[in-house]
Amino acid sequence: MNNIKVKGLIILSVFIFQFSFFSCNPEAKWSIKDVEIEMTVKNISAGFVECDFATNKEAYYYVNATPVREGLDPMNQQKQFMTLELDNANMEYIKWRNVLLENGEFTIAPFASHALQYGDVEYFFTGLDPDTDYWIYAFVVNPDKMVPVGKLYLQQIHTKEESTMDIHFSYRIKGKWSYIYPLDEKGNINSHFPYLCNTIDSLDLVKEEIDDPVMYGVAWILYFFLHPDQAEVNYGVRAIANDGWSTPTEFEEGHTYYTVISGFDGIYENSTVYKFTWTGEQCRYLFYDTDPENIVNSYVIDEGDEEEENGGEGV
């Protein structure tokens, strides 16, 4: 019995040693020696680029897309370029961290978790300008010392003039909450397609002496295409409270509303102005879709900004 206890203690001790060693030894989690990055650009659109990144060892690395700068050759100034780009990322991290601290959030992700990639990653660079040259790049980072390691991996790309994505939007209302779903041609949620949205009470349109809600929607969309730095760009599913606190609009019984949804990938694609009257429980299960076969009570902005009103039954 004593021998069994001794053997058990030895096995337990070895397990604890191995667990402690691999948990505390940085090299067991990430490496900086002889790390290679494979970068594959898969899809280039007007407002985003889809890339795959893979490493031959578990490592932390930084990725980014930046407009091509005249007179700068990153490949001939690799150390300087990587150091400056990592410094910029760290400054952005500090700004983000300070905002959280000011809001009373004291559990904050470290720089490596917040700004660096780890292992094999599918990454979308979003918010890009159409018809523009960009450098897509990556390099290994030592997260303890906050310094770049090894060489720079870089590829120059040119974004499309217009969107290459086939996206339509589904719009659902449940109580005072509204939900927007950007869907691809297979009906799957697309989480990287940029879009804009806005809901306005018809009474506010009357106050502003706007007779045509469709033209209001067109003007609203075009304004942000002319002033993209002011746009609130959305990605993936968007849930909106419509309570008058977190959003300017509050759904009220019997009021008619217009919701503008527009793709923001270079040009306004699949732009739609939905019209509906909010009646509390009766609106709980309304579901609208910009697919032409499923459009319900909506005005569709076709090419040439022609109006087309469609009717149907909610799903």
C-alpha cells in the first residue's frame, strides 16, 4: 500500500511539474525563432480584402493593411517600417485601454490578445477605400518585449472600383428591437460586408418638410459616401434597441417608420428603404428581406433611383 502511495505521489509530482513547466514556459505557448508566415490574399473587393495567414510554429504576429505611401519602400526599410507600425498599433491599444479604464472597466486584455494574431487566421481588412493601392503585410512579434522579429511579409493589392459582393439584407422586428442580417447568395450571414443603416419616424420627415422618404434615403446614403469618415459602418448582424436612449428613434404605437439599409462597399449596393407601422405585439414577428422574392412593404432603390413599391405578407 505504501509503495502504491509513493508511486502515486511520484506520478502526481511529475504531472504538476509538466503542467507548471508548459504553463509558465513562454516557448511552450509561442515562438520567435525560425517562424515563417504564409500570407494568401483570397478576395479583393472595393471596401475589404480577405486573407489567410498561417505560421509554421505557434507564434504571435501583427497584420495590417495600409495605403501605399509614395517614396517609401518597406522591403528595403523593413526594421524601421515594422517598428513604426507596431508603435502605431501600441498607441491605438493604449487609447482603447484608457477609454475602458475611464468607464470603470479594469479587466483589460493585454496587447497580444487585443492587437496580435496567433496561429492560422482568416482575416478581413475592412473600411478600405475603393480603387486604391494598399500594402497587406505581416510580421512576427515578441509579445514580451514588444518588438518585431524576423522579416516582413508584404503584398501590394489594388481595391476594386465597385463592390464584387452579392449581398441582400433581411430585416426583422421583435418588440422594440430591430435586427439586420446581411446575407450572401447562399443565405448565410456575411460578417465582413460593410453597410449603413438608419431609422426615422415619418413625423420627423414631416417636420423637416421631406415629402419623399425614398429620396431622403438616397440623400442620406450619398452623404456618407461623400463623407465616409462620418459614417457609422456596421458588419454582421446588427441589433438596434429603438428605445430613444441608446438610439435616437423610439418605436411608438401607431407611428410609421422608414429604415434605410445600404451596402457601403465602394458603391451603394442593395440599398433599400423599408416602410412599416409599429403596432407593438402585431409587429413582433415581422420579417423583411431585400431579396426581390421576399420584399414586404418596402421601397427599393433600383439603378437610376427609380421607386418600386412592393407588398406581401410577413413571415
